[in-house]
Amino acid sequence: TGTDECREAFLHILRSQGFDTTGLNVLVTDGASMAMEIIMLGVCGGAGEEERPLLMFNPSYTNYDAVGLRIGRKTVTVERELNEDGEFELPSVETVEQRIIDTKPGALLIIPYDNPTGQLFSKETLIEYTKLCVKHNLWIISDEAYRELAYEKGKETSSIWALTDKDVPGIEGRRISLETASKVWNACGLRIGAIITDNKLCYEKSVAEYTANLSANTLGQYIFGALKHESYAQLHNWYEQQRDYYRQMIFELHKGFKEVEPDFIVSRPEASIYFVIDVRKVAKPGFDGVEFASWCAEHGAVSLDDGQEYTLLMAPLNGFYSGKKGDDNPGKTQLRVSFCENPDLLRLAPELLSKLFRAYEAQR
């Protein structure tokens, strides 16, 4: 199940964010990807079966499709659309409910601080969707890798753990969150994640399934466990430092992309460390983000004012739209920008993308 100190560190973090951890169970895993696998084995139907798929919001984090493919579990989606004003429009409650009726999923996955879109799911939005989970007897899985990374000041921390039976009668006992050392804590290399649930049977079955792995690495648990000993004030200071660091970069670059290429659609940066750029208004017919990203990596080289040649590595969104193929895939004209580089280099990205895009289109 993990060391006592490491499990308590995950709960200590939740308490520092204002959540009651009474009755919560923690299983420490080798990264959140392993937590995904364990949970999908539990909430979805059997290997190779169509029943009880995982319902996700498109575009969605690609690892869920990858894990599902590896273990033979099915995923299905409900669509979001990127409007021309940069807003990813969430589907109505009625649309989600109809998709639940049609596909009969075992669980609904929500990423409140969303990867890849940078969209923030508010508490009010979580309440509306989780009511459907109670009504249709689904698990609610909340991937909370980026919890606390929301950039509008004064916003309440959005989390499945902010919801109780007072908000959504019947929600307690079906809540599952996936946790990680990687994002807010900048520790991808530790390979430490966790499943937190308020359902004892879910916890016990997860522990039994994970027994084949023996345990998550002890050194990583020891290092992450140090957070148990940080005060709430120290933890909040870290959250604020992270928000300030990313907020400045994200809004500066959002403005930069719109100034350099006004017809690029740039998604609103609300949360996590990503936003999406859609070139559908300016790209020639047949544009494919995968081909463009490959060209940038292999052949792209443009000079900037410092006389140096640069290229830009991006994640095309084709693969983030689960189940979408060919021309039906809106991700063909969309690119995800990640804020994992240093700020000085990221400031070059707007001009760099503009020049690369224009050069690519000219030779296509």
C-alpha cells in the first residue's frame, strides 16, 4: 500500500487545500500511469469486452487510450469544441447523459485542471456532471495531477474532494482521484503516484491487484514523504510560487501568439500548464498537425533576431481526440503548447511558430 509516511503525505496535501480526509484510503503506485491502469482494470469491463467503458471528454489525455489499449479496456468520449473565441465549450448535462445512456460506461473521467486544453472545471461544473454519476451508478474518477494550478485569483480549489453528499447526495463512496508527484511537485523522475478513494472495497481490490508489483519504489516514497512534515503555510507558499511562475508565462505567451498571428485560435489559459492553438482559419486544405510537427523536428529551422536558428517541438492534437480518424479529427489543425521550457526560450515561441508555419505552408 506504500509507506505510512508517503500515504500520509498525500493526505496532508489534501488537508492543506481544505479537504476533509476522514475515511480516505491511499494506495501509492509507481507513478500516476500505474494508478490509471489499476483503476481501469477495476471500473471497466473485462479485457476485450465492450461493456463498462471509460467515458472521457474529447480531447483527452492520451495515456488513458494508451493504457486502455494495453490492458484491453475500452474508452468512449463526449465531445468538446474549440470555439473561435478560444473557449473549449463543455457539453451540456443532457448531452453527457445521453452519451451515458448510449454507451453504458463504468466510470466518468474528469481532469479538473485539464490536459491538454488548459480548461478549468469549476466546482459547479463538477457538481452537475457528478450528479449523473449517482443517477446512473457510475464511478467518478478525477485526475488531479495539476490541482492548485488555476490562474484566476480567488478561485476555489476545484477537486472531487470538494464534493460531499451535501453537494451531491450519493457521491460519497464512488469518488476516486489519481495523484502524482510529477506536476505540481516537479518530480516526474520519482515515479510516485497514488490512488485515493473513499470506497473501502475499491481500495482493497486495488491493493490486491497491485500486489503483483510488490510496492512502489521505496526511495521515491521516502523523498515524497518529506511533504508530510511541511506546514500548511509552507505548502501554500509553494502553490503560490507555482501559480505565479506559470501565470506570467501563460498569459504573456497567449498575448504573444494572438499579436503575431491574429487568426490563430488560442485556447483560454485557465489551468494546468498547456493551451491549444488551432490554425484552421489560416491553414491550406489538407493541413495535418502530425506532419507539421514532424517537419518542424526534421527540417524546420528559422532565424530570429539573435542570428540563431531554431525550431519548435509541439504535440499535435490528432492523438488527443480519442476515436477520431482522418478528416473527422478536429485535432488535425490543433497543436498543444506546453510550458515546460524555461521562460526565456518560451518567449521566442510566438514568432518562431509563425515563421515555421508560414515556411511549412509555403512549401506544401
